[in-house]
Amino acid sequence: MWCGNLERFIETPEIKPVIDKWFVVASLTVQEIGGNEVMAQAGGAFAGLPFFAFLDETGKTIANSTRPGGGSAAIRNIGHPVQPQEVDWFLAMVKKAAPTISPDEILVLENWLRTQKK
């Protein structure tokens, strides 16, 4: 369910242009050969699903969906951001991965996430 919600968010007509402008989206199935290894390299070992990361052009992790804080990685993984602290972390990730993204583009992402049906 949450993986599908994240995919639908990325493909939403008002969100897709912002995502496509700043990022290349690549999906993988962690249960397939190599998927768990890629997830672990991006810092997502034991993080739960959906897990996502922003990588630079060399494949180095810029930020991932595991927020800092106490508890296990699975508890700290925001998955598809819904709760206020999850949305906050997602927006921080975006700003770190795309430092020149405009405030208007951030607002498009934020408004959609904060008003989505929960």
C-alpha cells in the first residue's frame, strides 16, 4: 500500500514536473536479485518499505528516508511521507539533494503532502 502511495505521489500531475526537473526516478524491487544490496548501500538496511534515497551522479547517498533519531531504522523510515515530521524530513531531503530548487517548487510538494488524504 505505502509503496503504491509513494509511486502515485511521484506520478501526480502537479508533482511529476517538479520531480522530473530535479531527479531521475529509478525503482527496484528489493526482493529481486541485487535489490537488497542496493538498498543497504543507500543506507536502508533494516529500514522497512518503501525506502528511498537521493543519490548523486556517482551513486553516493545524499539523503535517505531514514530520519535521524532514536529507535530502529524501520521505525525512523518515513516511507511515503504522511505525518508532519515525515513531510518535514522529505522536504529536507529534497532541499539537500537539489539545493537550487525554488521555494515555489518546494511549496508544490509540501502543499500536496500536507493536504493528502490520510
